Amino acid sequence: MKDQHFVVIGNGPAGNEAALTLREHAKDARVTLISRETGGCYRPHLLPRFISGKFAKEDLYVFSPSSYKELGIKFRSGQEVIGLNLKKQEIFLDHREIIKYDGLILALGGKPRIPEGLLVFSDLMLTLKTIDDAKIWSRELEKAESVLMIGGDLTSLSFTHQLIGMGKKVLFAINENSFWPMNFSKNLYNGVSERLVKRGVTVLDYSRIRSMSNLPEGGIEMRTGKETVSADIIGAFFGMVPDVGFLARSGLKLDRGILVDEYLNTGFKGVYATGDCAQVYHPEINDYWISIGHDNAVALGKTAALNLVGEKIKVEPERVFDVQGVRVNSSWWMEF
Ligand SMILES: Cc1cc2nc3c(=O)[nH]c(=O)nc-3n(C[C@H](O)[C@H](O)[C@H](O)COP(=O)(O)OP(=O)(O)OC[C@H]3O[C@@H](n4cnc5c(N)ncnc54)[C@H](O)[C@@H]3O)c2cc1C
């Protein structure tokens, strides 16, 4: 491993774990961790509680930039990877620097999914994925009395809980695309709406959003086929999609995420994908699955790193569900 350079792209739960594992198991190698976001590694699932004021920003972090330095991991914070040359083993950064690697782990995670029909309204809706998103929510909520949640993924349910605790009036628009990654069913719909209504949330049933516009007196108006509603903030919560657009010309096989075998290898020697951005082959079901959730990301990050340093560990999903044509492995929503 001497003089080898291992690079991890992405510093979410999967990338952080991969870098720490590489450091531990490849003591002589150089390890670099590249993160588009500034600051250390934080836990995205605590963002709703951070917004509600129950968590200080510092408490979100599990690893600070100085801790990486102490461990001998080169941490490149606030730097975005914009391309790869897998034949030359090169990584292109947005400020035009090129980094050479001997082994590479892609831990790119996901970004908020906005359904195609709603992209035109993107500027009018807030999403929640990063600390920066959370800061925008905090700022907007200071002057807001009401929030309209659309999409209904799992994040929205825990966030709604916090919003109610903050004394906000919450409206929740549900249709058959709601609750991703859970499969929509009438039972689930009834169960969730009943719980929301009990907590004082106004539940709106809609089939299509026809328009959204800023109101002159402030707030945003949304028209569905059935009704017109308005709120100070509209939040879009349609789940996450892997953030792999910049890899389109890299030669990696992409579908919903980066396709990898059961060892998380991409088909290129020494190149692995892990966490939420990986779409993992399963020989028994003869299909690919994606993983969602903090604990899965950490476990996959560790496995990718161990395989990069020479082990041969297969990843086994615990429970795979078919969600709108995508096979998903997560224990996350079982807790809801
Ligand atoms: C608000 C919220 C609530 C959640 N609640 C729960 C929960 O209750 N339970 C649970 O289990 N899970 C929850 N999750 C999901 C969980 O956080 C994710 O499954 C987990 O973070 C995935 O980890 P990851 O490392 O694969 O990806 P991510 O956490 O998405 O990290 C990927 C990192 O890669 C960086 N990156 C991407 N592209 C580039 C690039 N080109 N160059 C440089 N850096 C790049 C990103 O900036 C990001 O920091 C929640 C997520 C959110 C957002």
C-alpha cells in the first residue's frame, strides 16, 4: 500500500466511514477525502431537529476538519468533483485541479428529487438535504406562520413533527406519489392522514398541481384540480435521487445510481461506489437494489473501503422492497 493514493469523494456517512476505514487498514497509503460542502461530516437525519432549535449546529457534526488532519487524512472541503478520467485515474475538480488516484470510492449520496411536472416551480419550493438548506428553512420559518408540505417522503413526516412543535400551521398535500420510498396504499394513506389530522395538520388530497405563484401580500398560492391553498412556505419532499449527473461521460454504468457488483465494484479496477449513490447487483434476485438510510450508508462505506484494500466482502441487503419499479433496501421507514 506504500505510496498508494486512495481518494473518497463525498463526506456523508458513507464517505466518512470509508475514509476512516481506509486510514485504519492502509496505514502507509495517502488518503484524501473530497467534500463539496464545507465543514466536517454531519448527520443529515438530525437536520429537522436542528431547524427546530433542539440541536446546535456543532452537535450535528461527527467529524471535524481538524480530526481528519490529526488522523492523517487529507480533507479537501468545499471542493466539487466535476469529472473523472477512469483510464488515466484522474479526478477533475471544479477549480481545474487534477488529482491522481490509485483507488477511488464514490460516496456521492443523493439530492432532492423534484418530479418533472414540478420543476418549473422549483424556485418557489424549499427542499431539505444540507446544512445550508436547513439554514434557509430556519431563516424563512422565523417569519412564517404556515408551511405547505408536498411530496410526503419520510423526511417530511419527521420534519412535520418538528414544525408542529414550533407552533407552525402545517398543511400536507398527499397523492398516490406520496410517501416515497414506501409504496402508496389506501391503508397507508388513511393511517398517515389520521395521525397528521390528530396532530392538527390540514391534509389535502390532490391529483395534480396546476400552478404555484407568489402572492403580492407575501406567501405562495398553489392550485390543484380541486382547490386553491396558500402558505408562507412550500416544502417539496419527494425523496432523494443519486447525484451522479456529472458522471454521464465517465464510462461508469449509470441507471438510478452507479451500477456496482455485490462487492461494490464499478467494473473499473480499484473504483467503488457506496452509500445512497450505489445501485448494487444481487445475483439471487438477478436485479439491482439501492440503499437508503444512515446506518446502511455507514455499513456500505466500510465494506467499499475494506474491498478496496484487498478484502472480498459481499454486501447483502436485509430486506428489499419494490418501490415504483426500484428495489430499495432500508430499515428506516420501518421505524415510522
Ligand atoms: C432531512 C433528512 C432526514 C433524514 N432522516 C433519516 C432518518 O431518520 N433515518 C435514516 O436512516 N436516514 C435518514 N436520512 C437519510 C440519510 O441521511 C442518508 O441515507 C445518508 O445521509 C446517506 O449517506 P451517503 O453518505 O450515502 O450520502 P450523503 O449523506 O448524501 O452524502 C454525500 C456527500 O457527497 C457530497 N458530494 C456529492 N457529489 C459530490 C461531488 N461531485 N464532489 C464533491 N462532493 C460531492 C455531498 O455534498 C454530500 O456531502 C435523512 C436524510 C435527510 C436529508
